[in-house]
Amino acid sequence: MAVPFVIGTIALAWWAYDNGLEFAGFHRTQAEEELSGLYDEAAKQRIEIIQLRSQVLQYERQIQIEKSSNQATSDQLKNLADENVHLQEDLVFFQNLTATQGKDGELGVHRLILVRDKMPGEYHLRMLLVQSGQRAKIFKGHYQLVATIIEGGATSTHVFPQEDNPNAQFKLSFRYYRRVEQSIQLPSDAQLESVQVRIFERKATEPKVRQTVVLS
């Protein structure tokens, strides 16, 4: 007898609770539909957020690529501008050189410049080798750089190249002129005093030309 009474009481209470909500303006079915709609909207927004993040990453990668491309283009333009300056300097130099006279085969070092490079202890040397005379023979040989430095209060020299037989980078073969550019690496804490350029003819043990340059 108690079980039907309890079931009836529960059903009556549930009916009263549901009707109370309806009476208070809360519609369960409508709320469930709205809640389902909110879930769907949230899911759509999550998908859109993922898509937007993917687009942002693509744009960032594209910007990095464009920056790298612009930097490469800028470096190339700078190199071309430097090359143009060197060519103009050569043109002016040779225009002035035609007014001077020298012995056939006389070798000279011109426009010798030594500057500090980007890396610590790295230096860059530029020079123009000129052999005078209209009947000058092809000069064959090599050049050597002797750097005088002060390190730890003591003076020492560094020779480039270090081996007895220079590699192709230091070999020379030209008739009238040859522009040379060479970088050397010294200890980063050393103080560079000067660099001496020595030009050797092939198979010669003594340099044909010596010239010293200090840091610009």
C-alpha cells in the first residue's frame, strides 16, 4: 500500500515542479533547444578560431619569407653598388695611369686598403696590382700577407697563407692589372698594427714587391 502512495507522491511533486517552472516562465523544451543551439554555435566558433589561427600562421610564414627575400635583395643591391664603385675607381685610376710612363713589366701595388670586417678579429684587404708597359709579359706568381699584431703585450706576426705552397686563392696570373680582395682571421683579442703585402714571382724566394698598409 505504501509503494503506490510513494510513487504517486513523487509523480505529483515532479508535476508540480514542472508546472511551477512553466508558470515562472521557464520552458524546459525551449531551454534545451536554446542550449543545444549554443553548443552548436560554440563548436562553429571553435572551428573558426582554428581556421583563423592557421591563417595567422600562414601570414606570419609569408611575412618571414618576404623579409628574407627583401634582405637578400638589399644585400645583392649593396654588393652591386659596391662593385660599381670599385669599377668607377678602376676607371678613374686607369685614366690617370695612361698619363704616366713606366718600364715594361714594372709591378706596382696601388689602392691598398685594409678595413675591419664584421666578425671579431676578421679583416678585409683590397689592392690593385698593375704591371706597366704595352709589351708586358704575363705575370705568374703568388702573394703573401704578413700581419703584425700585439697580443698579451707581445708583438708577433701571422703569415697568410701559412703553408709553403699557396693555394689557388693566393696565386696570381695577369698581364696588365689584377684586383685582389682577401679576408684574414686573427685572434679576436689581438691588436692589429699593420699588414705587409709581398708579391712573389713564380719560383722566386724573395718578393719582387713589398708594401705595408695600416688599418683604415
